[in-house]
Amino acid sequence: MELKPANTQQIILEAAEKIFIDKGYSETKTVEIAKEAGVNHAMLHYYFRTKENLFNKVFENKANFFLGTFKDVFQADLPFFEKIKTIVEAHFDRIGANPKVPVFVFREIIANKAKRDFILQKIVPAGRPVIRELEQMVDAEVKKGTIAPVTPLDLLLNIASLNVLSYAMAQVYFDFDKGLTPEINAFLAQRKRNNVEVILKSLKVERE
Amino acid sequence: MELKPANTQQIILEAAEKIFIDKGYSETKTVEIAKEAGVNHAMLHYYFRTKENLFNKVFENKANFFLGTFKDVFQADLPFFEKIKTIVEAHFDRIGANPKVPVFVFREIIANKAKRDFILQKIVPAGRPVIRELEQMVDAEVKKGTIAPVTPLDLLLNIASLNVLSYAMAQVYFDFDKGLTPEINAFLAQRKRNNVEVILKSLKVERE
DNA sequence: AATTAGTTTAACAATCCTGTTAATTCCCGG
DNA sequence: CCGGGAATTAACAGGATTGTTAAACTAATT
């Protein structure tokens, strides 16, 4: 992916990202970040002044990543159910690219009220358009009677819940740090299939 | 609930529980636990020797609680779909009694491999019977053709995912520490209804 | 080559945190 | 009431950790 560790600042940021996400804020020592980055630890102060500053940069990036996992998947021009399927799968895969991030974000928010406010003020508003877009899609179908009436928020939360916890559970059952073994891949593939199916079924109209 | 803060050891344990779950292992300072418990911080060492020792006691309790949320809900003698509904709701409510615990458990496991092994060895085997009991219930219905074929593991993970993330999300959106406002209760009630419905629908037989 | 701004280094100060210990108080059985 | 073990306190040692700074180095410009 990123092939230019050109400047020290970027190197530090990437090292910090890795370690913060692995260990959380206070289990992470600035010296360790410096070591991982291969620079003198005074450099962290030179570029970022404080540990918290550096952390906030990382956290903002990652929180945006996690909460933005929905934004990019509405483009395709497909039939409704195909589109939903695509959204669920794309979301699943995006979490797969950073499987530790969601739990990291939740944990840090719950542990630290200041960060919760930060999220609410800066990031949730950005999610508004996603809801609205989904709302239009869903409402149109509901009106046609092709799907059951659901709120877009519930639908969104259902997708996020199934996908996020699939990876969280995988990290409890398996040792994720040693790469994706066939066993892990099988588990994830099964969950992916299951999640799509559950979401699609949740939209089906009930008949008696 | 617990009306006997009789001995110091118990007081310390309860204080530790509260703070560890709020802040995680390393953000928690032993002095703070002592202050919360209203005792000299040397008492922690007197009763528990080390911080890690104390943490492990708390963690084991809470991890067992979380993973045991399924065990107690299979008793009722009801029709299948009613039973599933009861299970989902009971699980939801048990998480509600300790809403921060699931994310706490995930985070600490992911941050600390040693704890993951601990979980796998001591706690997952205890979950085996739950799977088996569910398996019997499900298989019987599948054979009758009254529900779609699903693996009990998937069903279990689906329930856990929806319920756990409902509370995790609630803690991102709302300030949970100031008690349950009507707003929070409304959100949770809606999620509870939704989760039951999604799970039940996931079991419905597909028709064309 | 000299100047300068930007970067890096090494050493250190200050604080914080865990664990320890020796002395003191508490409480109960005799 | 007294002796002794358990519980508690105050004080501190040792280590880790973050942040700071002054000096040294680098590279581009003149």
C-alpha cells in the first residue's frame, strides 16, 4: 500500500497507529512507539508535543475510518436486494482491512468521556447523509411493498453489529496476529455469508 | 442489591470491578481503587499482592458473566419460536445489567494475548453444553421443516452480535453514566424489539 | 566555506505509580 | 484486663514514563 516512509513524522504516525490500536492508549509507551518507528523518542515531542496529541491524531483517523465504512458503498446501480448485499459485503471487507479498529474505538470512547463528545460533535454529523441516502432507498421499497417496514437506523445498526462482532469474535477464538490461517478464513467466510442472509431475510415481508 | 460491604476485601473487589471496567487495566491506578474503596492503598497489596492479581479476579468474574449470559435461559417450556424470543430478550437484559462488560472483555482480550488463552482454556469449554442444547432444539425443528437450516453457532453469534452492539452503540450515542434517561430507554427498547424480530426472521423458511 | 533553518541526539528533570515495610491500632479469646 | 494475631496506616524505595532542553548534526543557500 503505502510505499513512502519519506518523512519522520509519517513514520511516527504509522508506528503510533499500530501500537495504539494493539494496546490502547495507556498501555502504549511513547518509548515503544519511538522504537517501533526507529527514531529517538524526543522526536515524538518535536512533532506532536504530547502523547495525547499523537493519540488524538490516530484516533480521529481510525474513528473516521470505522464510521466511514458505509459511505463508499452506495454507488452501484443494482436492484435493491443486490445493493443491500453489496453494502453488507463491502462493509464486512472494510472491517477486515482493519479488524481491530472497531473494538478499539468503542473501548476508548467508553473509557473516556471527552472522546465520546469529540465523536458526537465531529463524526456523527458526517454520518447523517448515509442515513438519509439509505432512507430514500428503503422508503421507496417499503412504499412498493417489496420489503418490510424498517427504520434505516435499525438496518444500519444490524449490519454494523453482525459485521463488527464477527471480527471481534474471531479475535477471541483465534490468534489473529499470526496471519489469516485457513481456519480463520473459513470462519470469516461463513460469517460473511450468514450476515448477508440475515440482513436480507430481515427485510423480507412477513406472510401468514 | 448487595447490602453487605462487610469486609475490606469485598469492598476492594467491588471498587476494583467498577474502575477496571470503566477504564481498563492500565488506565486504572491502584491508588484510585483504594480511594474509591475508602481504604489505604497498601490494603490492595495486603489482600491481593499485585494489581494484576486483583485484575484477574475481576476479569474472570466478568468474563464468566458475559459468556454465561446464555446458560440460564434455556429452562422455559415453550413453543420453539417463543423460546427463541425469550432467549434473545433474556440475553439482552443480562447485558443491560452490566452494559460495559462485553466491550471491556473484548478489548482486554485483544490487547493481551495471555488473556485470550485463559479464556479459551477455561471458559469456552463451559460454553460447549450451551451450543449442544441449542443444537438439539434447532435440529429438531429443522427436521420438521419449521425453520431454515442454520448452525447453532451462527445463531448464537447472531444473537450476541445484535445484543452486544446495541449496548455498545448506546454508549457511544448517549452518556450512560448519568443513569438511564427516557431517551436511552427508548433506544434500547427499540433495539430489543428489532433484535428479536431479526433473529426470528432469520429462522423463517424461505419461500419462492 | 559560512550561514541558517530544520532535524536529531543524549542527557536529564519531574512526576507518577506500584509494591514494600515497619510501626500502630484494633479486636477477640482467655 | 491483657496478650497476640489480624488489620490498618504512614512513609518510602525503586522504577518507569513523559516531557524538556541544550548541543550536535545535516543539508540547502549564498
